[in-house]
Amino acid sequence: QVQLVESGGGLVQPGGSLRLSCAASRSIFSIAGMGWYRQAPGKQRELVSVFTFGGSTNYADSVKDRFTISSDNAKNTMYLQMNSLKPEDTAVYYCKYGTSWGQGTQVTVSS
């Protein structure tokens, strides 16, 4: 089972940017299904963005045009570039691949 480790979270002002990273413990044969989720306090975990078959990507409506998912296969790492951050983006962000979840990284958007 692959191990996943997220990093890059932190405190940022509204309108700011952050880039999250998710490092996998081994090469990912197929990136389809690998993605980012988030869970805000008192809310259910929700999908943020995911790679689909053929290298396509899906985004939650709430983050479209602000967030970008990408990967670097040579580094076994997936990224989430988050721009124009809003207070409602505050959550713990998790990466997922298959049945493996990372430990999460906190993102707080506040002035």
C-alpha cells in the first residue's frame, strides 16, 4: 500500500495563494483516481480535485478556476496550486490514492 505525505499548508490571507504537495512512497502506475479532498470543521470530507482516466481532471465547482491539480511523475508527487483563497477554503486537505490517505495538512484562510 502506498504511503502519502502532504505538506504546504499554513495560514494565508484572503486572496492569497498556497501550493500543497503530496509525496507518494513509490511510483504511481496510473494516476487516475489520485486526488485532493478537504474537510472543514463540522462538515463532511469533500472532493476538491481528482485525476481521471486519460489524464483529465475534475474540480469541485467551488474551486474551479482557482485551484489547479498537477503531478510530477519523476518525483512521485502530486500538487494542488490554490489561488484567490477564500475563508471558506479553510479546512484540512488530504490526498488520496486508491484506499490510501495522507495525514492531512491544515489550510487556514483568515485576515
